Amino acid sequence: MDTTKGTTTPIIYSNHGLANNFGDVIEVNKHLKDYPVLYNQILEHEFGHKPGGFTMYDLKHDFMSRLNIWELARFMIRHPLSFTQFLPFYISKKRGLVYDANLCIAWAFVLTAIIIGVVIVW
């Protein structure tokens, strides 16, 4: 466990995804420690989330955050389990069913656009 940025929110490390702020703890991929610039950008992003459940602020925060895209791509290619970050929900041994409302919304938009495109072409 680790704390940073003068906050009392503990940081725990995992083997998958990039990072998630669960309110009581921030979970970060342990391999990000080898990418200090990306690690700091991701932690800053996670600390930027407001406590509590889903808010429009968090949705905007997720879509407007700036990360070094090349460093992120390099990291994700070298650590394929990080792609689980894009799953709208997953099962965790510690937390049970975990879902990300923002990703559910994003996936809904993408799937709706695909369905509309298929219907129009058909």
C-alpha cells in the first residue's frame, strides 16, 4: 500500500487495467511504476475524481483528461492485461461485480452508432 500527493486515499497495486478510483482506495497497475511519467499522469487523473457515485463531472473528467498517448500505447502493448481497463464491467475477487458507469455510457454510444450504421446500410 502506498499514499501520494498528500492524500489519505491508499493506493494498492494490481496486475490488470490501468487504474481505478473506488473512493476508499485507488487501484493501480503495478507495472506503471516502471513508467513514471505515465504513472504520475494516471494518478493525477484518479485523484481528480470526486468521491461518491457517478457524476457528470466524472464523465467529463474521464473524457477530457490528458495522457501521453504514445507512452500509454507502449505500456498497454507491453502489458496486455491493461486492456481490461476498457471493459465496462468485470468480476473482482475482492469487490465482486465492478462496473464503470462512464464506460457503460461510452460502450452504449459506440454500440448504438454501430447498430444505426448497420440499419442504414442494410
